[in-house]
Amino acid sequence: MTSLTRIGLRTLSRMAGSTKLDALNLRKPTEQVLYHGTKVGFKAVTAANRAFKSVKNLGSPQRLPKRGTGDLFDLAPTDEQQMLQDAARTFAMEQLREAAGKADMACAAPPELLAQCAELGITSLGIPEALGGMGTERSAVTNVLIAEAMAQGDMGLAFAALAPSAVSTALVLWGNAEQQAAYLGAFTGENVPAAALAIQEPTPLFDPFELKTRAVAQSGGGHVLNGVKSMVPLAASAELFIVAAHIEGKGPALFVIESSTKGLSVEEDRAMGLRAAGTARLRLDAVAVPAQAVLAEGAFDAYRECIQLSRLAWCALGTGCAQGVLDFIVPYVNERQAFGEPISHRQSVAFAVSNMSIELNAMRLLTWRAASLVDADVDFFEAAALARRLCADKGMQIGSDGVQLLGGHGFVTEYPVERWYRDLRAVGVMEGGLLI
């Protein structure tokens, strides 16, 4: 995004917050300009190459420098980060929220909605300018803010919309020059390919560091993969996968696999939540890949970082969804009458809503703190573990309390809280699928 674009969008954003617009009857036109201006500002500057072939000879892989942190401990978003989050939230509330119910029932995200998500250019923000993207720096905090805003509209659709970004982010972080040149060009335009990071497996108490999917090295330098991945978003339409597999004698690693590779098949895998993401099982039967398919040369540190960044992404989605629950609950309990007064006058209800707000803010701050450590380029694994534990427990509790406070209304699909409750349970069990 150019400096001129940033300044223009920031100016429009400040204008939209002015009370004078209402007196002059200019709020609606200004909001329309802000929406379309933000949309244009998100767009990439180069066209995608959907053939998945090298677009240029890079010589060396392109990495984004980390944003870093200042001398003071400050988690407040910058003006630019706030602008990006506001734009993502506006889109989520106006588009994702409206489509969420039907998408959940259909167990699939509407293609036209995913196309609109791609037009926002969120994927391009994490791709270096040298590769046709708009990225100038690596910021985990920015990615967390965007994911949180998207999930506030709907967590399942946010999962589907952000799934391709997990693949492009992995290629930026750990891909070599040849892998980046072959694939990243396709992620910089408006017609972003469906893609997925497949780590989860259909085993009880799944441990991403104890994978059942196996990769056996071949004499020619490649590998043959066998196994099953579960809860893979956009699996039926995905053109590219990054698959986690255990290399015999070495450990877990990530492999880049095109959907046309022989031996790949997709099976139905409907789950309790996240149904709008169109999750399915990905079966690998003797899938042969070249040596060039391995990310980061199979380094364990890269795989471990991938798992932790994925867990933080789920914390961000859980925080956004929990915020959606709280925003729905507060006006409901204030308007719902029982025994001649709003149910919010009942002490038990008031305390429950207060606890939801307290835990939600704790979830947000722990997630932001862990992401800020990523940007500071220091060890963030402990912070990520704390955020994951709290978001898994309290996110699910907020969803459960939301259903409880709605009474009978919380148990029917007419109200969205039951869907959000089902989605929030995923924070504690999902591995992969997303990256920040």
C-alpha cells in the first residue's frame, strides 16, 4: 500500500468519525467513499499466474522484515493497523454476518463471497512487493487484528476466507526461492486460488508433533506420503495444499502439494462447528512429491513455529467470535422482559455478562501480547501457549454463557449464538488451517 493511499484512507477514516457529517447529511456518502476507497487500497498491483509455474528467477527467497516493537510496552494498534481492522470488520459485519446462517446450513462458503474476500487483498498484505504483493514488513499483530475482525462477523466464514493466507504466509516464511517463484504470484491478485494448510488428523487427542501421516524418502530425492488429514478448509476446491507429515528418521515437516497430484482425494468430514468453511478430509495414498516440495528443508524449528503461529491465529478467531457473542448478548438482556423488567436487572445475568467481558479482554490481551513478541523476534512460545489455553477455555465458556442467557432462543438456529458456540469449541482442538 503506497504512502499516498495510507494517508488518503486515514483521512477518510477520521472524516467518518466526525459528528458534523450527521448535521450536514453527509454520513452515508462518506461511508460509501470510505468503503470503496479501502477496497481499492487493499487491491494488489499485479495479476496472478494461476498456472503455478515460476514467474521469475528470484535468486534468493524473499522475506518480509519484522515490524519490531518500540522501547515501551504498548499493545495499542497503530493508526494503519486500526484502519485495516476497521475495514475488515466493516466487511465482516456487512457481508459475512449476513451470509453465515445459510453457509453453515450448506456446509460451504458461497464462492461469490470468497471472491469478495479475495478482492480485499488481505492475502497480498503478507507477500513481499518483489513478488507482486503489498507487504513491506511482517506484522503478526496486524494479522491478528484482521483475523479477529473477520471472526466477529462469522468464525466459520472467516476460516474459509483466511485459509489461502495460511499457505501464502507459510511460503513467505519458509519457502525457498523456487517455491516462492512458482506459487506466490497466484496469491497476489483478486482471483486468489483456494488453498489450505492441512495439519489436523482424525485421531483422539491429536498431537501435531506425533503425526500419523508419513513421508518416506525415495532414492531419487523425493518422498511418498500416506495418511489422512481432517478439518481441511476449502478442501473440495483447493488448488494447493501445505501438508504436514512425519519424515521417517527425521521428524515432522511441511510439504507443498498441488491438488492435481496423483493419490490425493477428498472425503466428506462435516463437523460440529466451522461448517461454513467447507471442511473435509484429505486422503493421501502413495502421493509422490519431489524433494523440492519440502518447506524449509524439513527443519523442525520451522514446523514448530508453524504450529505456534497457527494456535495464535485460532486465538484471534476465538476472540473475534466471542466479541460477536458479547455484542449480541448485551442489547438482548437489556431488551428482553421478564416479570415486568429487563432480565439484565437480575444480578445473576449482570454478573454473567460482566464475566464474559472480563474474560474476553483477557483473551484479547494475551493474544496481542504473544503476537507482539513474534514481531519483536523473541521467543513467543510460552506466551502463545498461555493465550491458547485461556482462549480455548474462556472462549468456549463465553459461547456457552451466551446460549444460556438467551434461554430457549439460544437453542434454535433463528439466533446466531448457537452457531457461535459450536464454532468457539474449535479453538481448543484445531491445529493448522490458519497462520498469523
